[in-house]
Amino acid sequence: MALDWLCRDCLAHASSTIVPARCPSCGSPRLRSHEELFALSIAHVDCDAFYASVEKRDDPSLRDKPLIIGGGTRGVVSTCCYIARQSGVRSAMPMFKALQLCPDAVVLKPNMAKYVAVSRQIRTYMDALTPLVEPLSIDEAFLDLSGTQTLHKAPPALVLARFSKAIETEVGVSISVGLSHNKFLAKTASDLDKPRGFAVIGAAETIAFLAPKPISLIYGVGKVFAETLRKDGLVTIGQLQDEPPENLMRRYGETGARLARLARGEDSRRISSDSEMKTISSETTFNTDISSMEELSTQLLQVTERLSERLKAKNVVGDTVTLKLKSAGFRLRTRARHLMIPTQLANVIYETGLSLLEREIDGTAFRLIGIGVSGIDTADGSDPADLLEPAIARKAAAERAMDRVRNRFGREAVVRGKLYKQKPATMPAEDIDQNEGKTR
């Protein structure tokens, strides 16, 4: 069987039954081969240790030194270079612990203005490849190169290899590329071969590729849920594949349905350009700082109801819920969770946000709480009751009934018991559409 291959250094490419160990044109060992290499078109691009890479680009004396980007001794690691990672340093690690692991590290404070400028520069290169670019953060994005072969006179894999080489030589930072047939697998692939990676997951190999992998590979499965699954006898994705989807749905509700789908590599989400709305959120600043779970959960419900109203008014849904907390000392915490079924329902958003909030209750006093959804799409066909856990379906039906009453008699016609005696925050709640970059 013939395999497609390309050289990531000189960009030579061909199809042959025997893939050479080194490029016959330039002698480079950096070849990528796969039977579907020139047929796949969904990519995830991720910059390698982005902040650290930019700093090393601008100061060559740092090139061979461990570098940590972060705050002071009481701060956390924003990112670190791969040399520092060899000592065990990781993003979000407390700075004091990072310096214990790597005492020789050079520490620099983040220069966000510089990083944003480089990110925009990289984005211009992406836009030249395809109009379907979906940024996920300052240093990563999805690209859909379907139908671009005639324009570029090359298959997507070769276009991406050119792009990767251009970013490294012209911008001065390295990237890793994941290429597959959907977003979930493309993002999975981009983590397989870092740094300077180019990994491929084909359609034909999807089930077999995923089967031996730990369930934690599926985004949204954290340590707590992974432990729950382990206690239930589910450790590998292959074990999820062997379970009937209805069994997983019965045991884990909508999350079970999502697990069943992703375990088989099924992901129908489209890549959308950032001209579309990316995040809708609502937040409020408290009259006095709050540390108790009861008070915080009440405030969370209040902003969640506002958010749900806006989603319904815009006839959109989101597939990722993000909780935002700001401490009395102005330290920001954000926590996110993906949903199997995109939603606009206050109940689903609130319970997801509540589970994230419970993990943040540690005595810290907070001055602000917010909730938002991203992965915005039209609401058609969302929150289908037949796919939801029965208890969730009943709550969804009750919420729809509340909406009908409010639409007819006004918002105050129906008030949830938890909010009945709620005192207003000092500042009114703010509603934010992130793509527009302004408060509404």
C-alpha cells in the first residue's frame, strides 16, 4: 500500500510503497508519512511554549537556559520553556514550587502586549490559508482547509508544512500541527509530537488509535471524573467504546452521551471564523467580598439567569461553560467545562458552573463572579429532551414553562426561591460579548 509522505524541511513530497528514512532531496529525517496524509483537512495549530518562545527569540542569550514566564514568588507559572519542563515545571504551578524544581531558571514577567502582537502576526499567516480560522486562545487555533487545494495547488498537509516553516523562519517561534478529520482528533494530534510537531490521525485508524488511550485524553475529563470512571471499571477509551451508549447515558447523563461519541472519534462541530460571536457572559461585582458557598452560589444563579435570557433572546447556544472569579486581591480565576450538548438553559449552565465553583471554595474572599458560554452556535435542535438524563429533561421542561410565563407577564412573574430575597450587588451585572470586546 502506498503512503503519502512529505519532508517538513525542504517540503519535498510523494507517494510510495516504501517511505525513505531520510528525505531524498535534502537528507532531513523530519519526514511525515501516512496513508491519509493528503486527504485530511481539519487542523489544530498550537504554538510551542508561546510566551517563552517569544522571549527567547528576542533575547538569544536565553536560548539554552530554563525560562519561566510568571509572577513573583507568590504568583504562578504562566508558561515555561521545554528546558524548564524537563525539571518538572508546569503551567499554573506556584512560582515557589517551580523555583524549587528549577532553581537556575530565568524568570520574566509576562509582556502581554508583545505576545498579542506576535499572535496577530501569526493570525495573518493563518488567514492566508483559509477563511475558516477559529482561535481558541492567544496561541492556538483550528483551521479548516477543506476545498483549498485548488487555491494553493497543494493538499492541506503540504500547505500546513509550508505554514509551519514560515512561522518558524519569519516570525521566530515554533508551532505544532495536528491534522485529522475533526476538531477533537486534530487537537489530540497536536499534543502528540511537541515541540515542532506534525502529527496525523486518520479516519480509518480512529477507533484503534483511541482504544488504548486513557479516558483523561478526552477533553473535559478531569481528575475527579476520571477517578469516578475508574471506580466504575472504566480506565481506557476502548472500554468506553465497548459500552453501549445508552448505558453510559443512563449512568452519567449527558456527559455519558458525550463520552460515547468522542470515544469513537465522532465530533460534528464545525470550524467557524472569529467574525462570529465567540463568548457571551454575565458577571457581577459584590457589595462586600464573599467567601461562603451559599452566598456565592446564589450570586452565580443570578448571573446565570441573566446569561440564559440573553442566549435565548439571541437564539444561540454554547458548548463550553466558563466560571470567572476575582478575589479581594484582584487575582483572577477561570475554570471551564465542555458540554456534550450545546445549551442555553439556565439550569444546565448553573449546575455546570456550580460544580466548578465547589472546587474553588477554600476560604478565599471574592469580589466578583461571572459565568459565560463559548462555542456559540444557533439554537436549532439543541437541548433535545430525548438525549438528556430524565432528571435534566424534567428541569428543562420546567424552565421552558417558566420562560413562557415570563414572556407573557414579565420577568418578575416567576422568581426562583433561591433568589426571592436576594439583595442587589453594589454594581449592576455586566453582560459581555467577547468578540465585540465591549460591555453591553
